[in-house]
Amino acid sequence: MSETLAFLIDAPLQSWGSSSKFQRRETESWPTKSALVGVLAAALGIDKHAPDEAERLAPFAALTFSVLRWPKPHPALRLADFHTIGGGYDKTDPVQKLHIPRKAGDGSPFGTVITRRTYLTDARFIALFQGDSATLKKTAAALLDPVWGVWFGRKACIPAEPLSPVVAASARDALVQLAGLLGADSAELSALEGLTEAPGRGSFYQSDQPIAFGKHHGAVPLAYHSRHVRRLASGELP
């Protein structure tokens, strides 16, 4: 039996990278499936270092993912944060030396690395997962009492309020129930815009379909596939 799980994504800072690497870490304008499946995995206690991680992750990665932007009085903005990593450590100290970034070639200490990381501020979304009823109910229970910490893209992105997960027969029913929990008018649902996981006119590929987050059995860490993503019109639900 197929149902829909809906929960709230609200935090002062959010960061949703799908292609960022090395020193410049950008954020997408919308939450990515890989990050939200990572939230589910953390809540469920799926260890990314365990040899069966990919197998345990598969039923949750197989769920159809959609995301809706909840309207707020002010538009979401971007914040660029400037970081330095690995500076100020003593290269002669065997413990401090471990914190210094190393060169890819010979592994020698590189020194201070400068990074720029981008966040969304004042953004609020609703995540929707559709699929097997038993899997969704197990996930909703875990989101209410997570095994590990839940954050939205990076550890600094702590939820501003409870995720308030609900499971219902359809996306509309789940949204109406979630709106009730949040004290919102269900009429606001007509203003929601979003993205859904489906081929169709205007769809595009995004590389955020997770296979594994850890490295085991020779797998490449943070392995992904591409998936179809289509924009939803205002008021259209997946």
C-alpha cells in the first residue's frame, strides 16, 4: 500500500549541495533528495560505515521524493561563509599534524585551506516521501525519536522546530494534517510551489539519488545516481 510522509524543514540556516566539491561549497535553492534521505538514515540509525549500509538505505532511497516551498513573509536569501581549515597547527606534533590538510600526491602537509560555504537563510520547506506504507510509518516514528542528530545539510543547520511528521493516504491529506499541526490555514496549500521526482515536459536531471554515504566493499564514498526532477506549478501536488 502506497502512502505519503510529510514533514517540516525549517531552520535559520540550510545548505543543500548536489555538485559542490573542494573549496567552494554552494547550495541549491531546494533541499536535495540525498540530504533528506540522509536525515531519514540518521533518524533510523543507519550506520554509513556498516557493511550493509547500502542494503539498509535502499528502501528509503527508493521512495519518491518531492519538496514544496512553504510561503513566508520574506524571501529566502543566501549567506556566504568564509572558512579557513588546518591553520595554526604544529607540524611537529604527531596529534596536531593529523588536523592539517594533506596534498593528494605525496600526502605531505598542505597547510591552511580557504573554503567558502553558502547557506540559505529564512527558508521553509515541506518534504514529501511517497511509497510503501510500512516503510513510511517506520520512518515517521524515527523522525519523532531520532537515533542520531538531524540537521539540514550541515551540522550547523539545526531544525528551528519539530519536524512534525505525518503519514496519510495522499499528498493532499498529509499536507492538510501537517498544516493543522503547524497551526497554518490549509488554504495556504494552493500557494505552494515545488519539485517532484518524475519525468515529463521540462524535467531535468539532478545527481542526488543516493546509493551509499559511506565507503565499504570497495564502493566509492558518497555514491549517487541521477534522477528526473520536474517543477510543480503553483498548487499542483505530486
